Amino acid sequence: RMTCQCQEVMSLFSGELVQVKNPYLDGMEEDILYHLSLSTKTHNLPEMFGDIKFVCVGGSANRMKAFAQFIHKELELNGNPEEVSDICEATDRYCMYKVGPVLSISHGMGVPSISIMLHELIKLLHHAQCRDVVLFRLGTSGGVGLAPGTVVVTDKAVDYSFLPQFEQVVLGKVITRSTELDEGVAKELLQCSSELQNFPTVIGNTLCTHDFYEGQGRLDGALCSFSHEDKLEYLRKAYEAGVRNIEMESSVFAAMCRVCGLKGAVVCVALLNRFDGDQITATHDVLVEYQQRPQILVSHFIKKRLGYV
Ligand code: R2B
Ligand code: URA
């Protein structure tokens, strides 16, 4: 018992802190996390969030609520999983649920939306003095040469020219940041997938785009400026560059995790094989089941890390 308490106290003071890379931040009297509807003056962030070890983000508010309820059951915590409450209920931009050491947050669609949330989330983890946090993006994607339902753990997030970089315009100039993710966490996730039944999972590069239609080479948008052959050639080149799926947030997620010393992983299920088409034709029930797969994988990872399995 004594040793156990000692370990708990020790772990509060050891381990990697979340690093913000902004010299102005610590000089601010108050920090308002506007889109999360939280602030350093009105909320005791260390008390509310100091024990967070796993942060899971995903596009849809409903899916992230479902994940919070799922992880509540998986971790066999006290209380009713149905009654998890939205910490950010004062805003309808994002939703946030805390379940033991796990935080579940929605980020909307696309790089600008997730980027705003990540700025405020990383500041939140910094103000709360969280240590040794692992961040996961749980999402959907279009598969490149994969059977629908396959889970892709991202090796590198790549841009339109298949380079592992994220370009951000700052004061009218382009800044380029690396998008390599944590190799150890990716390998651990792949190992977790092999311990689950019927769980097709690969590690591959993820192409991050700024659009779902033309930007992902779809022929079915309101606009289309290229041919079917052009599309297939681009997908073939992507495949040759190691790309196995396409989505819309991984690059800024990877870049920000890296700069701030957070271990990050991207886990997305492929809803279709883009070599076979553009429209998502799977039934509602099949799509619901596919979207549970990243949740099941990350839940298994968390349970292993916490010594449940
Ligand atoms: C995957 O799914 C969304 C588009 O349907 C987008 O947020 C993404 O990255
Ligand atoms: N999300 C995407 O960004 N692309 C797809 O094809 C499917 C889901």
C-alpha cells in the first residue's frame, strides 16, 4: 500500500510535461480557451484535468460522446456511462468528456477546425500540468488499395506531393513543419490489433487534404476538373509513396504533437477503397461498426497501458 502511494505521488512529478512553444503565454494574467469555453481564471485546470494520460480526438461530436461512454464501460469506472457530461457545453463548437484518465474531444472536419481545437487543448494540458500524455486521432478515411473496414495506423502524414510536412502561412510566409508521428506508439497499436479477433490493420502513410471532393481526386463533387484516368494515376502514385488512406486532419495533428512533445498517433478506418469508387455506399449499420474499430483498438491500448489486460 505504502509503495503504491509512493508510486502515485512520484508519477505526479516525473514524466514529460506538455510543452507550449510560445514565450508570451506564461506572462498572460488570464488565458481564455475561447472555443472550449474554459479559462485559467474561472476554472481550476490542474484539478479538473491534471490526471489526464490519454487524449482521444475525432471529428464528430456524437462519436466522441459514444467513445467516452464506451471507455467508461471498458474501464469499469463508477457511475453511469450514459450520464457523461459535456465539459464544453457552453459552446457548440466542440464537445469534451472526461472519463478517468481519458479525455474525449471532437474536432470537426478539416485542418482549420482541428488546428483551433489543438491550440486550446495543448494549452489546457500545459496549464493543467499534465505529464506523459498520449494523443490519438480516431477517425474515418478513404482507403487506397485496402478493403473497406481496414484500420490504418499512420506512419507519416503526407501532403499533396506525398512529403511528410505541414505548411502553415504565418505573417504572409509559409512555415514548414515535420509530420512524423511516434513510431513506438504506432507499433504498440499494431501489436494491439493482432491481439483482437478479425481486426485487419496496417501501418501506412496517410494523405491529408484540404477538401473531400476534388482535393481527394473524387469525380462526384459539384466541380471536377480532371478525368477518371488522371484520378487513378494520382492514386497509383500515392500508393507507390506508401499512402494507404486519405483524410483531412492528420498533418496538422502530427505537426503540433511533434513540436509540443506529445506522443501522437492517428488511427483511421477506411470506409471504402478509392480505387473502386468515390461514393460511400456501405449501409448505416456497417458504417457504425467500422467507426467503432479505431475506438476498440485505442481502448485495448489504453487498457494494456493501465494494466487491465
Ligand atoms: C474524415 O472524414 C471527414 C470527411 O468525411 C474528415 O473529417 C476526415 O478527415
Ligand atoms: N473521410 C475522408 O476524408 N475521405 C474519405 O474518402 C472518407 C472519409
